[in-house]
Amino acid sequence: MAYHRDIPSLRQLSKWPGLLSIQIETESLFGKRADESRKVALYLSHRLSGQSLGEIGNHFGGIGPSGVSQNTRRLKERLRGDAKLSERVNKLKRILSE
């Protein structure tokens, strides 16, 4: 049976990090006011939280679902060409997966 992230009871049972945890860990590595921090937190929230794009956007100040998706696409492209940024994002993924 495939997991469907729109089913609330299954989402609650998952071991995915919450949006606030992702935001806090990202800010601790990138800085609270850094624009980069917000972009990385949005990216990791999309990739790791199991939340809908709308829920992620609301958490980060009312960004629309397409804005969350665009941020993820753009950051994914940057990660391919920026080894230092990729290393920092992978470090956060490891921290959040513990």
C-alpha cells in the first residue's frame, strides 16, 4: 500500500521532521535573517516534512503552493553547481533525519 501524505492520520504517524524543526535547524546553520536560510528551509520542508505545499507556504508567511515548488526547483538547480551549499544542505538533512 502506498503512503498518501494527504491522509492526516498517516501523516501523524510518520517520522518526518516538522516544519518548525526544519526552520529552527536551518536558521541555526545559515543564520536567522539570511535569505539563504529561508530558501533552504522551504526546500527541506518540501522534501522532508510530508506536508502539503499549501501548509508549507502558510508556515513561511503565506507563500503560494507554486512559490514553494518554484523555490524547490531553483534551489535544486543551485545545489548541482554549488558544492559548498550542497554540503551544508546535506548536513541539515542528516541532522533532521536523526
